[in-house]
Amino acid sequence: MSISDGPLFPPAVRAGEFVYVSGQASVDETGAIVPGTFAEEMHRSIENVRRVLEAKGLTLSDVVKVNAYVHDPADLAEYNRLYPTYFPWPRPARTTITSCLTDAIKFELDVVAHPSRR
């Protein structure tokens, strides 16, 4: 595949019925980082995931696995407080890693979704 064949980093890839969403951070439609509070960046990141899933005919309710990346471990309490507002019971499997992002962003996540989750 050459760069002219499509985006270097596709927003999502379908494998059978599974949809793997690439990492989504607090960026706008052009890919420019939109800085904000932790809560604002988390919200924008998850809204970006929601848009990618909708393009594939899925919703956040179809998510079976979340990988979250939190820049500052001090934000974990806020992350845990906000998480259930986006992923209600039964929640997807989850992995959270801290201290792994650049100073440019506070939060990023990637997800795996499957339509049978509904």
C-alpha cells in the first residue's frame, strides 16, 4: 500500500464484525490538537471515537474494549469519575496506562467494538 492509497493511519479498520478504532485524542477535523482541561480533552477524544464508530454503523454501546492513555496520573480520579458517563453498565473491558503521552495531550483512547454487544 502506498500513501496515495489512503490515509497513513486510518481512523478504523473492520476485521469481520469487529471494528478497531485507532487512537483518538483531542483534535479537530483537521487533526490539530485542541488543548483543554482533562475533562474537555477526554470529552473531545470520546466524541471523535463516537464519530468514527458511527461511520461504521456502530455506537459507544458496541464497544467491548477500551485502551486509555492518561498523561498525568493525578487525572486518574477524574477519568474514573467521567468514564461511566460514556460507558454505562455493562462496561467494556478496560486497560489504562499513565505517563505515556507527550505534554501536548492529556488523554487518548482506542477501542474495539462489535455489534453483538448491544
